[in-house]
Amino acid sequence: MSYDLSSVNENSILVFEYYTSTGLDDLCISSEAAALVSGLVDDLKDEDVYFLLSKKYSYLADGKDANIIVLDEDKSDNALEDFLIENVRKFKKSIFIASEEENNLYDLTKFLEDNDVKLYVSNAESTGICSDKFKMYQALKSDAIQPFTYKITLDPNIFWKKPILFNLKSYNMDKENYEYGLDDELIDNLEIKNRFIAKPINGVDCEDIKIIESREDIDDLENVFTEGSDVLIQEYIEGEVLSVSLISDGVDAVPLSLNKQFVTISKDKQQYLGGQVLYNHPALSQIFDSAVEAVKAIEGLKGFIGVDLIANKNDNGEYEVYIIEINSRFTTPYVGLRQALDINIGQTIIDLIDGKISIEDIKDIPVRYPVKFYKKDGLLKLEKA
């Protein structure tokens, strides 16, 4: 298909979000995706934006001060890919949103980088690290407190269950009475206080997980994950599930908000239901410092970044901040922060990476009020907290 791109110039910015530009439906992601990209285009109203949308999501163009390009997913199964291949070299700049699912975020970043497009998001190298939970764990080993973590491959030709059994025993057996080996009766009769959690290496909201607290749970991993897949096994940390939203220039980072995450975790699934931005916490400064150091430890993280973490209060009343995941991309709290903060986040990112402002210029951001966000009837709702 041909599109009118005759007015594209060196200052034009290509803006898109993966789901809303491909026409894909995902109940776990599509409502957030629509809200995220709609807010971003509104933030960039003073830029020369070319906004990519699929026909299915073309309603998002209503009221937008942007050049709208509607991709017809009915005429091509790969309308976004086709557009980018044919037209990417017409654009010098882009800011986009995608998830780590099926390496979409990394693949798009690498493609745009390879075609010399200036990006206002994290580079391909840092995105590749953060898209793989085990690579991220390894990258942060000396810079952050993290749960004990390792990777297994569900390969029937190797004994992948044994290390999980061994660690389940090691973390739950009294050291004074510790017995070596994997005696069945010993493990089956063990009181499990310290659990593990199994996650996909590349996962997003609504991902399949498995809480491990018995031999049966380990056996059941074969029903949760496909044969041959890589699975992250991680110490299950009790505590408050939080995140920090930050802006980074690729070297330094500034925290915008601490966010409470509303998450349900069952034996077989975790689901992200929403959250609250500008959440107050007695360990706020400690949490901010931990998130900033984690982001600075991975070179190339730029733009909007989300750090998922757990704040655990120990027996001494002190908090331990465990870094769980770094999202090298726009995350859902951005939608709430557009109301909660007296700052244009999207424009600030453009100006920061263009060198018009410095990271120091955004360290004191005026606050309006906390905002809650949650899903209802398939849509993302916002309300004053």
C-alpha cells in the first residue's frame, strides 16, 4: 500500500504502539496499549508526529493533532512490518511502545536502529538484556539486591527437576539438622516456609507462573510451560509489590513516582489489575535510590523506564528492596502520571534526549495528586486516589 508521506522531514517523529498498529487483540494488554499511545501522542502535540494505527484502532485518531496513517490489517497480515520496511528510511526519529512478548520490543528497536532512526526509547542492547529476565538478573548481580534466581530448560533429556528439588530443600531445612541428598520421604515431609516461583524468561502481564512448594508443583511445570522452553526459577519474596517510574537519558535517571501495584497471584497465574501512582512509603528514598542504581547499571536505558520491586520489612523493622524486573519501555503508570504530575512527560523525554534540557532540570517536578488506575469492562479507568 502507498501512503502520503510527502511532508515527512528531518524533524518528523514516527509514533506507534505494537498492538494498536497491528490490530491484534489481547485482553491483558490492549486497553493499556491504547491508553499509553493515546497519551503519548497528546503529549507530543507540538511535534510533527506521524501516528501509525491499524484500521481496528483508528478511532484513537479522534481529536489528535497529528498526521494519521491507518494501516489496513485486512489487506496484509504484516501491515506494520510492511510499512516499516517500505518507509522507515523516510523517518529520522521515532518513539514507540511495545512489550517484550515474542521479542517484539527488541526486534523493533534493533530494526529501527539498524536503519539509523534516532530513538527516544532504550537502545537494542539494553532492551535485549531487560527483555530476558535471566540476563537482567546477571547484569544487576553486583548493583542490586535480587532474589536468588536461576534458569532451567524443560528438556526431557536432562534432569531439570533435581536443582529445583535441591533448592527447595536447602531453603527450608534447618541448617543444624541438614541432610544431603534428595531423599523422597525427607522432601515430601518437609515444612515449606520458603517458596519459589517459576516464570517465563520473557513475560508480560497475565503471564503464566507457578508457585513451587512441593514435588507435585515441580512436576506440574510441564503442564504450565511448553517443552524446551527456558523458565526462570526465583526465590519467592514476601512483601509489598511496588514499581518506580523513571526518566533516563541513557546515563543517569530521575524517579518520577513510586507506584503501588494491584496484583493477584494464584498458584498458576499472576494478573496485573492496576495500581496507584505517587504512592507514599516509609522507605521511599531507599526505594528510589535502589531503582536509580539498577537503571544506571544497564547502559543504554533511555526515556521512560519502569522498575518492578518488592519492599520487604525484616525482623529489625528495616526494609530490604528487591529488584524484580526492569521494563525498558513505557509502562501503565505513565497514563496515571500524566494526571498526577505537572509535567509533560512525553515532551520532556524528547527534549532530554535532544539535549535541550538535562536530567538535573527534571529532578524537582511539581506534584498534583495521587491517581489510581484499574481495568473495568475492558477499559483502563483513572480516578483521583
